[in-house]
Amino acid sequence: MSLRVAVAAPFIQHGTNSLEEGEFVVSLSLDRDWFSPDQAKRLIDVATREGLLEREGPEGDDLVPTFDHTEVTVPEDFVPDDDILRERSAFERVLDALVAEGMEKHEAVGAINGLQDELGLTIEAAAVVYARREGIDVSELAPIAKAALGEDDSDAKA
């Protein structure tokens, strides 16, 4: 959730749907003093990999959010945690989606663990299956979960 807010903030501040990378970095580092310029660039990488930002333009210098940033509220006292700069696992991303839909975190974790045990899946695959059963679209994470299944298979054969 805080990653989405941090990504949305520069677009809300500028009242635009597209920003050059440099404008985005300045907004997060100098205007808001949330990150150093290097950390702001890292945030771009993380947000791009997680599907929250896309690069456009002839040089790929323009950043465009893949979600409706106008629907995001940036609380006045909001300061993102440094942990949003790290890659989150597919499990963490699915869990965030479930919580964003109103599910209690501990209930979701318990249900996913139960499904993992019942079906003999990786935690990532169980999370995707559970989210789909709950009617939450996490289709962008399915390939990651599927790849994790392949990794477990190769581990089992070694």
C-alpha cells in the first residue's frame, strides 16, 4: 500500500499522468525529502518490476503510473518506510492485495498456509490460488508463482 502511495505522490503533486524520470526523482528526494536520489531511482525500479510504473517515450525516460493515481490519497503525515525499496515476494504482494480488499492479514496467512499444506504447493502458488478463489485478480503474479513451482521441482530432483 505505501509503495502505491509513494509512487502516486509525484503525479498528484504535478497534476499529471506522466513525468520524466528526473522530475519523479526530484519530487521524492528534494521536494518531499523522503528518499535520496539513488533511493528514488531504486523506487522506480521496484515500482516498475511490480507493475505500478511503466516507462514510455523514445528514450524510456517518461514514467507513467499503471493505476489511477487520482484515486490515491497521500496523508499529510505520510512518510514511506525504507522497506518499500526492497523487492517483495509474490506471497507478500498477494497478501497486500488481500489486505487491500479488506481481509484480515492473519486470516489470509492462515488460509494460505492451510491451502499450501492441503495442496502441497509453494507459498507463492497457494497465495495466488487463494486470492483467485476469493475473487481477487492477481493474474500478474501467476507467472511468478508458476516459476516458483518449477524451482521447487528442480530442488526436489537434485
